[in-house]
Amino acid sequence: MAAIVPELEFPSWHKKGDGAELPTVLAHGMGDSCFNRGMSNIAKEVGAHLDSYAVCVPTGDSRIMDTINGFLLDMDSSVDVFAEKIKADENLKGGFNAIGFSQGNSL
């Protein structure tokens, strides 16, 4: 991915590691899973780049269920599961940024 996507430059007011970084939540698209190496690597790289907590929030408790839920779980249920997992994560209590891929953008 790094070979295709150029590095982004942050605005001059952003100073890496200044403590102002909100955590980042990622939501995957159909056919993917937070348990897949690609999504977990993206979350890791986002966290490292921003010097903050980053997590991919799955809608299933395993790779197969997270992938299946991407296809079969209706939007209301997906949002409910996503919201519950966010509420349960102490690192997200003070707010967060979000990145959504494909239909994960809708969450």
C-alpha cells in the first residue's frame, strides 16, 4: 500500500506526538475483516503515523464472522454492533477520528 499511496503531509499546526491526536477507528468494507493482516496493518500504520491509538472495529468475533457480517448484517445491526464496541473501548471515550473503507464508510 505504501508503494501506491504517497505520504500525506499534515498541516503545520499538527505536531506529531504533541498529545493532541485523537484515536482513530477504522471500519472495513465488504469482503474484508479487521482480523485480516491488511486491515490490522493499516490500523497499526495509522497509529504509528499519528502517534496515537488506532483500532479496526469488527462486527464479528472472528475473521469469518466479521467477513460474513459485512455481507449479511443489515445496516441498523451493523451500526449497533459498531457503537457497542466503540462504547466498550476506554481509549475512545474522549472522541475519535474515523476512517471507513467501502461500506464501512457508512458506519
